[in-house]
Amino acid sequence: MISVTIVGRGNVGTHLWKALQNAEGIKVTHIDSRHLEAIEKSDVAIIAVSDDAIGEVSSQVNNDFVVHTSGSVSMNGLTNTGNKGVFYPLQTFTKDNEIDFTNIPFCLESDDPMGLDILESLVKVLNGNIFHVNSDQRKRLHVAAVFVNNFTNHMYVIAHEICSQYNIPFDILEPLIIETCKKIKSISPLDAQTGPAKRNDEETIQNHLNLLNQSQQEIYIKLTESIQTYGKKL
């Protein structure tokens, strides 16, 4: 039996608690970071709070092994007195949207071999995938994740805004979104690039700019220039 304490009731902490509370061989306790006086010692305390609170919260957790779930904070950002580690699930979390942890990459790091064994056991219980990633690699991976998730989703926001403005159903774009994601499983993103910027179609680019507001134009121009710059590397 592995005992787990999850500190933090945000998106990541809530989903981990939901998944682990029904897992065989796991005893999990979920507490709010404002009630650390209620914490009991466990095999691992998982700090799932905002990045800027990790240092302060971990300093108040009296546990032999403490980890955080952040992609951008180094392992040494933990200030507890015991062993340290990182248990970073590389996925987007929304509190009210159910998450299946199957095949989700977990980036693990620990200053203690026994602690690393505990983290690997938790990933196996969740049916996730184990990756040993150090703090420097993880920070860079987190930046890459922002591009493929947060920035890409913002492109969806803009596309949704354009569709709504002209009374076009956004779901007409869903097959294109799905195919774009599927394509990079078989070829590199650079080779998968298409569109007016890739083919230097200045007439189409100008026509598009004429249809956009100033904010949208600025983003369109920056992305077009970036695509054309990468195209020159081929």
C-alpha cells in the first residue's frame, strides 16, 4: 500500500485525487494548501499548487518525500527538509472536464532512488507513461507544451471569433483540426506545413489581412513571417 497526500485543490490536484482514490493499492488524502496543519506523514506528499506558491507550501509540509507537479519549476524549488522530486503530468487540465490518465506522459525526477520507485509505481497505477526528465529538460519541454497547447488553443479562440462574427458554425473546422493533429504522427510538423505563407502566396495573404481586425492582423503577420523563415531552412 502506497500512502499519498495531495496538497492543493486546483485542476491538477483534483484530477489526481479522483484518479488515485479508486486505485488499488493506494491510500490517498486530499487537503487544501491552507490547512497544512492537518497533514499526516505519507510515502509521498504531492504539492499541486501554483508555481509561485510551491516554495512556501513545501516548506510547511513535514514529510520525508515531497514532490511538485509543475512543468516550469526546478526540483530545487521545493524547500522541504527531506527528499525532493517532481511528478509532472504533461497534459492540459480543466477541473470539470474528466481526464483519463491512460498513456499520459509523466515526467519524473527525484534526488532519492526509493522516491523515484514510488513515483514510477503511481504512474503504473494510473496507466500513464514514464519519462525520466531532469529540471532543465522539463523547463524546455514546458515551453514546447505552451506552443502546442496554450498558443494553439488561442488560435482556436480567434478562429471561433471569426466564425461567430460571420455566423459560421465553428464545428465546420473540426475535421481540419483533427487531420492536422493526425498528420504529425507520420511526418514532421515542418514537412506537414501548408498554406499561403508556406507557398508565398502574397495575394491570398493580403486578402486575409483585409478581413481581420488590427489585433488579428498582427498575429497573422507574425505567424506568416515565422512560417516563411522556417521555410527558408528547407
